[in-house]
Amino acid sequence: MEIKSYMQNDVKTCTENNTIDTVAKIMSTNNIGSVVIVKDDIPIGIFTERDLVKRVVACGKNPTKTTVGEVMTKQLITVGSNKKLRAVYHVFVINHIRHLPVVENGHLVGIVSLKDIARVVDEQIFGLRFNKLDFSGDY
């Protein structure tokens, strides 16, 4: 199973000049945990909820004056769209990350999250589709 079958194609992006408050609004509006930072349509970094907490809020930075380029994760880890699901899962585990941009020829084509992988595993192993079942009384 190649990851391109499970990735999200509608990747939210911004440039390194966007302010943190703008990027946080993108994340909140779209109910996502990360935004990929691009330059000339090439991914150069990622800004995640973890970055927001550790590099902005905990450091007392002003989100209206701080640019995402100042606090984004610059050592971007990506995978090719033809990578197998198992290999992608290992990238998540080894690097302690939750969001992974998917690229083809250096260009951003999608993104996959650890939540996406969990959903696939649930479907394949347990036959569950959580968005259609109510587990509210099972806890």
C-alpha cells in the first residue's frame, strides 16, 4: 500500500513571511495540526501545534509580530508518494513527528498525519470506520 492512497491532497501552505496569528487561524479554520511552509512551491519547513506551544507561547513571543519563518521546523522530513505505509509509519516513530509532507520531484503533493495512519490501521485490522460509529458509551 503506497502512501499516496491515504494522504491528504489539499495541503494548507503559507510563506515564511506570514505571521503566527495568520497561520494559527489557517490551522483553526481548517481543523488541522500543521501548515507546510513553501518557497516557490517547494516545501522548506513545517509549522505544527507543537511549534506553536513550544516556540511561540512558551517563549512569550508575540504572534502578531513573529513570522512563521522564525519559529517553523526547518529540518523538514518528507516522504515520496510511492513509499509504503509501513515505511511511512516508521518515519513517524523514529522522528517523533505527527505530520509528514509528501513530495514528488521535490514538489509538495500531499500530507499525511499519524492520525491518517491510525485510521488505516483501524480499518484494516479491526474493520472500524470511526467517523461512522458512536463510541460515546464505550469508555
